[in-house]
Amino acid sequence: MRKKKEQLEEPIPQNYKSPVYNVIAVPVEKVHANDYNPNKVAPPEMKLLELSIWEDGFTMPCVCYYDHEKDEYILVDGFHRYSVLKKSKRIYEREKGMLPVVIIDKDLSNRIGSTIRHNRARGTHDVDLMSHIVSELDKAGMSDQWIMKNIGMDRDELLRLKQISGLAELFIDKNFTIPPAKPTYLPDPENTEENAVKSEIEK
């Protein structure tokens, strides 16, 4: 029997340095949220996050892509930490309006993959937005293999999300109305023919 070829792992880049070793502080006004983050946090958890940052400080930087042309930072991960800094007056004043970030240099499709991987690693993501993202990646020409590898899902999950997004697009811009209820039928006691038929049925 011929031995199966072992799958070769991707070569380890030489002199690689993880982004976390290059944390920088940037004015929160120069940081902007992306529009594809499928991660939601309930209000009680947001309050707990605010308390955590107040008590312990920022222990994790946000992940951003730096747009050189616009001189702004686009969030890849850390939207809720960013939101806390913007909305909490006491934390904003203590941090002097500066947000700790690390930079990754990737194109949009790969940044979307990074965002979803961060969320899924924590077990938090929104199915409806995930299906929309899968649809957009599919339209952008990304293969199923690319989506499964970079977003971390199996073929069955990808198929389900494609079906969800497909159904949503099928009915977009369509107006649907619920038909009125049919009137309740009340037999006429004086209708002798109807009563005769009813008697035959009951027999």
C-alpha cells in the first residue's frame, strides 16, 4: 500500500514578531468602527466591561488597520473596549482619550476574516450578520475553501449561512401583506337544504 502524503504545514515566517509587541496609544477620535463586526454584547456585560477597565485598566489592546490616506485607524477587534473609552467619562479622562492598539496590515477580506476569528474564539458572533458577511465574501470572489479556512467553519455551517443569506436576498425590496382572515361561517338554521346535507353527513 502506498502511504498517504502528509499534509505540509505552512512554513514559519522568519523573524516574525506578533503585533502585541508593538502596542501604541492613539487618540480615540482617530479610531473608527468597521461595519462588519458580528459581535454583540448585552448591556449588563457592557457595564461589567466598563467596571473591569476602570478597576484593572486596559489589559488588551484593540486591533486596527491603519489607513495611511485618511490617517485613521479602522477597528478589526476591540469595538466594545473602544466604545467604553468613548462613552465612559471617567475612563476617557483617566486615559487622556488615548486607546491602546496594535496594527495589522491586511486587505479588507482578510481583515473581515481576522475580526470573525477573534469573535469566534471568544464564542460571540451574530448569525444574521455572519450570513451577510459570507454573502459579501462570496460576491467578492472568495472561494468556499478560503472562507472555511479564514473564518473557521466547516462546510455544513457555511452552507447554512449561504442559505440564510440567499433567502434574505430573495425577498429583499419585496412587499408582503398578511391576507385578511376568512369570515367565520355561521350556518343558517332556516336553510332546509343545508340542514338536510348536514344530517346526511352526521349519519
